[in-house]
Amino acid sequence: MRAIVALFLTPGVLVAGAQTFDLSFSGVAPLPRYDPAIGAGFEPGAPGRFSVRVPEGNYRITLHGETGDTRVFAEQRRLVGRGRQHFVVNVRTPDLGGLPANAPGGTQVRLKPREIGAANWDDRLTLEFEPATALPARIDIEPVDLPTLYLAGDSTVTDQPMAPNASWGQRLPALFDDGLAIANHAESGETLKSFVTEQRFDKLLSRARAGDWVMIQFAHNDQKTQWPQTYVEAATTYRAWLHTYVAEIRRRGTTPLFVTSPERRNFDAAGRIVATLGDYPAAMRAVAREDGVALIDLEAMSRRVYEALGPDEAPRAFADGGKDRTHFNELGADLLARCIATGLRDADPALTAGLEKHLVATTRFDPDHPEPR
């Protein structure tokens, strides 16, 4: 079997330099399994999933050979493109870095059991190709210093681990060029409070730099009074926490952007969406005005998308065969990601710090006519 070619790769050593992996042998020989001693290879039981051990940071990926209509995912099924040869992947670990052992709250993100060892938090850069038979001939991986868009939010934003479940944050990278990275720190069940107490916000801020952006979407779980330790009232503490997020982000020269949470799919007898988010969207809009923050009104756009699809068709965009009224499948995630892109294009450019310039050229999306691409 022809050996995998890794330039500058030393067994057992994390590498900060460029690496090239020759996969041209893969069509005629068994795929090399991931070898911890080498730090590269295909994940067991997943012939289309290739991993490389790297330090955390941003990496530009170049695929060589015919890519055709192959879908490429990074890390935990983060869609980076279809038939695309150049893109950027963000890699992170739970370590907060450089903190003394007695630092309040600890020195790592407090991961949930399901996150331990997950592709979003391990020491590898993972790429997955669909179909698995459409592997590139060669993969170039190069560390790059680029601006980063960070995502902070809940299950409707996070990188869902299992297809066909998906979120808008998971599909967003495919809508941006390779001039920036997208780091999705969102996680299921999170709130403004828990994102802080679990040190997820600390992790995000530890990596954020001047010129970066942070998109913030919370409300679905914050409104749950049955979780008193993380409940925040729309009129008071929800607003206070949003003000704090803005201050902490701006203190680092980073640009905050707000995203109102998508509505749940509950129709009334007239085919209109029933409001379930209370005063939280209005509270976020108010804080955006007060603090001069760009706002993407996904709550309003999601209503338009669901109502345009109608009660019979809208379930096709949701998880669990449409039984789930909150979470999305790939179709729904794509529709909402396109809403995000549209909202970003419509936002006040004085408040977005040029983020919209990194959107790829796509046909403008109309939430009232959510036709598939």
C-alpha cells in the first residue's frame, strides 16, 4: 500500500506548519486508519472521514483533483461547501490556555458528557466527504491568520452531530468565502447564563481578536422558568446579560451582532405562526438599538418562511420527520442560514464591520418565497 505522504509531519508531534496528504492511492488500496503515532488517517468505520492532529487555530484547506458535486463537512458535520476546493476550518480544544491552576471556574470549558471527544473539541482537524468514494487526490492544510466569526447560541445554532439534523450555524460556512473562519461555539441547551458559567464565553473571548465578529442568539432556553438557575426575565436580566456580552466583546475590539431566535413551528387555524418566544425578540431588538448593535431578525424571517411553506409543507424542514417543532433538518437549516445571509446584507453596514463582504455571491433569498436552490 502506498504510504500517506505528510510533509513536515513527525510521528507523535503536533505540527504548526503546512501539511500535504496524498490520497491518490485510496482508490486501489485500503484506506489508512487514523494512527495516533502519526496523527493522521481515516476514522475507523467512516471511510469518508479524514483527520489530522493539529494545534487549535484556523486552517486553509485546498483540495486537489475533481471535486464535482461532493459535499465537504468539517469537524462536527459543519458544511463548508459543495464542489468547493478552497475553504477555512477552525479547530479548538476545551483548554482556556495560560491560566493558573487556581483560576476561578477552572482552566477548561465544562463540556457536557456528549461533547467529550467530539470532533468540535478534540485535537484534530476532521474533514468528511460525501459520497465517501469521492475523495480528493490531495489535501493541503495550511495554518492561517484570518479574522474569525464566532457563533454563540443554543441547539438551533450548534453543529448537530447526526444527519439529517442540522442548524443554521452548521450550514453558514458554505455561504462565506475563504477570507475568514467560522468558529461555532453554540451548544444544545445553552443560555446566556450557562454559556458564561460553563466558561464557553471565556473560551470564545480567549481566542477573539480585534477585527473578529461574534453572532449571539439566545432565548429558547433562557425563557424556561423550570430552569431557575438559568432563567432570565425578558424585561430585566435578559437585557442586562446582552449588554454585558456586548461590553465584553467590544472590550477586545471585536464586533457583536445579534440574531433573534427562530420561532417554533406552531400554526393556528388560519395558517399563521403562533408566537412562543414572548417578549425576548423585542428585548433583543431594544438592546440592539440602545447599544448600536447590528441585528438579524431571524424570528421575523423564520415566521415568513414557515408561513410561506404552510402547515402541510413546513414539517419537511424539521427534525424527526417533522415531529420536532423547534429543531431542523438540513433543508430547514439551509433555509435559515440563507435568512441569516439576507439579514446580514440588509443590516446597517456601519455596524457590521464589513462581515457582509465575505458572503459568497448567491441569489438573494426571499423568506416569503423559500424556493430550494
